[in-house]
Amino acid sequence: MSTPANPAPAADARPTRGPARPAPYVISAILILIAIALPLIPPIYARAEPALFGIPFFYWYQMLWVLIDAGLLWICYALMTREDRRRREVVRRAADAPATGAEGQR
């Protein structure tokens, strides 16, 4: 059974999200890039001093990045969640507009 190359959209196919703003996506991309790239640069941490409670710098620096990465990813999650809510609200408001009488003003 073959499907058509360009199937017609369903009559009730409405977008679930409004237009995206690029800023939250760019900020998230930069934060994730920082979280990935900085721990992968050995010249930054390839030494034993300064030690922290007897733990060489190499180890505690890497473990510190685990906590930093968790914080950065939480910020990215919060940005994306807020942006998704905003985009869904745009569609909800557009769907409610005809019901509130905006249709009659056109």
C-alpha cells in the first residue's frame, strides 16, 4: 500500500505552537556548548595543584564540572519550558479570539 507524496492536511490540523523566538534556543545552545567544551580542554586542568582537601586539581575540577553542568542544563530546561509554554499560549489565544468576538471586528 503506497502513500501519496504530499498527503493533504486534515481539515482540523491546527498548529500546536506559535512562532519561536530564537533567543532561548541560542542561549541554551551556548550554555550546552560551554558545558561540553570546557571540561574537554586538558591544558586547563592537567595538573595536580592546587589540591583541595588532598584531592588533586585534576579530579576536583572535573567533579566541579558535574555540578556546573547540572546547573547549566537546568537553566536550559527552564528556558525551553518557558518558551514552549509561551508558544502554546499564542495558539490558545488565537483559538479563543474568534469566540470572544474578534471575528466580528474584521
